[in-house]
Amino acid sequence: MATDDELIDRLRRALADGLRPEPRPADIARVRAIAAAHMAEMTSSGADAVHEAKTARAVTPLRSRRILQVVAVATSLGVGFAIGAQVQSTVIGDAASRAGVVEFNQSITAAGSGRVNVEGRLVGIGRIVNLSSSDLPILPKGEFYEVWFVGSGDTPESQNRISAGTFHPDTEGKTDVVLTAAVDPRLYPILVITAEPGDGDPRPSDTEILRGELDIID
């Protein structure tokens, strides 16, 4: 049986190659457990983690980079897990703001659905996406937003898109999240945000809240 590191690396390589692996339920459970263990470690050693993030320069610190790898795999597979707000903002967010090469940084507006500011950075594990907004509608309990990178020829019958993860605005309708995705925005240049019903179906809903083309920085 593959070790935890071997499982994460195998799935990460498949996602980086543009594949959509279908792991066994047991593998999904392991990914959840691995992610939870990494986040618990970061929480228990918060001071060291913040120090590592604040001293980052051109690359993400080793521990933070490994967490980002696990987050990228879990997010891209849609198996999701809760990331502690303090760890997310001080470790992943702070490291991400210093790491990688900016590929897009823009605002996307949808009539009646608010405006989203989005920045994408290329790092070793894929892309780190910083997304913020102050006026997205608050969804009913149990529903959530999902961010998609969409490629050419995407249709409900033949989808060509990769999920970058899910999020909720806070109680005041404000959003400030860091997502990761094993995706090349040059191949998937449309950013879409959907409202999802929380029914366990990994396929996107028909409720698009926002859609816009990314302005890739060459």
C-alpha cells in the first residue's frame, strides 16, 4: 500500500498533468485525514509557522509548501476540509503573497452579483488564487460558492473545467480566501463562480453567479 506521501504525490502529479483521477473512497478518506493532520500540526506550532511564512522570499517555506500541496490535491478532488482561519490567513495567505509569479490580477463584475477581486500566482504545485469580495450575496444555509477554471468547449454535457475550491462569505457578505488549483489558466482562461446546493454532487450547478475572462500577464 502506498504511503501517505506517495498517495499525495501520485494524485498531485496526475492533476498537474491535467488528468481527473477518481480515487477510491478509502483514498479520499486518507486525503482528508492527511490534510487534517497537517493543519493540526501547523495550529499547534503556530508561532514557528508564522515565523516561517514571514521569512519567505522567492519560495514558500518547506512546511507551508507541503501543506499547500495537500490543500491543492484535496481541493482539486473536491474532498474539502476545514482550514483554521488563523493558519490560513497567517501561514498560507502570507506565504502565498510572497511566493510565485503573478499571472493575473483583476476585478470581475457580474450584474446584480457583486464584484470579485482575483489574483493568481504560479508556484511549484500549481496556482495559488487570492479571492476577495465585499458584496457577494449570502447564500442559504447549506449552500456554498465554488470557483471554476473553465476551458474551451465546456458544456453541461461535456465539461472542461477544474475546481479551485469552495467558500462562504462571512456574516457581513465579505470574502477573503486563499485557494489552490492544479490548473494552467492559459488552458482554462475563464473564471466562473457557481452557487452550489451542498448535495454532495461534484458536478457544477446551473447557477452561475459570476463569469469573466482572465487577463493573463505574459
